[in-house]
Amino acid sequence: MSTPPLPIAPDLLRAVRESCLEAGAIATDLFRPGAKTAARTWSKSGGSPVTEADIGVDTFLRIRLSVLLPEAAWLSEETVDDALRLSRRFVWVVDPIDGTRAYMSGSPDWAVCVALLDEGVPILGVVHAPASEATYTTLRGGGAQKNGSDIAATAITTLGVARIAGPKPMLDALARIEPFEPVDKIPSLALRLARIADGSIDAGLISADSRDWDLAAADLILQEAGGRMSGAAGEAVVYNRATPVHGLLVASGGGLSKPLVSAMQRLRDAQPQRS
């Protein structure tokens, strides 16, 4: 059952946006365009990289956002998960630096991401990409903006003219059954979705194993820009589950959603079945 939005939501969005801008400045201090980061780096237990900038931004945002909405629980890539979030109405979902490998290598395609969930549904989202000079913001029902101006996903309905970004193996597989225009992979999943929302590209593919913090803020931005993200069979994306991990996903402007899901289903049907 849906719940009414926070009455203070517009003021809250402005405060969250300002917090993300400050967080982006923290990360930018150690970012080196076109070169290796000045930040200390190491590998987490699963092998994925992390930097001191990730930890610094995470700490800053946890303090700042907890003040803005103390009753909200917390889910972040760089914080040990707390099952308390499963029983809370509001949950902050944070990726301090989405696209850490890009950040480490000097690529501009990284972003600070913050979403607020209400009963598991994103109601507020900010994706701030300092090196790309782009800040995407949204409130549920309030449209999506980039640097303060309204944005909209493209209205195309044909895959043959669609610009699609994603992992090369997924693009190669899709190209065997449908023509389209491939786009270089955008390492930040949030920016992949945000660039669909602002019409820079038409669609994106996301391989299995993404997490709530990669997606929630940009998913709402995409929805408010007239786009849609779903599972490969068209199923809705569900947030704040006990294990916040997702399978293969597809995203596009609204008019391309059904053709893209149909193509992915045909691709799945064409795969050899294991005995």
C-alpha cells in the first residue's frame, strides 16, 4: 500500500542535494582527471576496490543525512548492513562513490548517490557527478532535473535506432537478435540510468549482482523522466529486501521498454537449455 510523501520533501531534497555537493567536493580533493587517484586504495573481502575517499564520503553523508531525518535507517555500500532497516519506514540508500574503478583511474564517470526509501519505494533521489559537472535530482511525482532544468527520456519505440549502453558481452548477445547502436560502457550504473533519463542514450543493460545503492536514486530519476527500469522479464525492481541484490536489469525510455524486454526474452529463449 502506498504512503503519502513526506510533507517536508522539497526542503529535504534541497538539503540532500547540498550534502551531495559537499560530499562530491570531498571526493574531488583526491580525484585526478586522466590519472590515478591520490587516495589510498585497497580491496574489500569480495575483491572489489575501495578508496579512502569512499570511506570519507560515506562517513560525512551518514552524519549529515542522519541529522536531516533521524528516524531513517541506513543502507550503504561502505557500511556493515543492519537488519534494523527492514523494520523502518524510511531508509537512506547511499553509494558514496558509484564507479569507484572509474574514480581510481581518472575517468569522470563516477557519482555520489543518495536515495530515500519510503516503505521500500524511492521517493527522493540525487546523483551528483562532480567530474562530469552534472547533478540529477528528483522527488516522486515532481519530475526529474539535471542541474536544475527538467529532463526527459527519449520517446523512441524502435530498437533499431536505439543507443544502448552496457557490458560488452550483453550488448554482443543482444546484437545477435536485434540491431541497435552500441554505446561505450558507462562504468557508473547510476550514471548509465541518469543518461537515459536525460536523453543522452536511449537504453541500458545491467548485469546481475547490482545492489540497491547502485540503482535506487537513479531509478527514481529515470521514472520521473518518463523511463523505466525492470528485470529482464519486465518484473518490477524491489528495494530494501533482506539481501539487496538484483538480477539482470534493463532500462530505457518508456516507449522502448516493451520492445527491449521482448528482445531480452527472445535472447533468453535462444540460449541453449541445460539438462
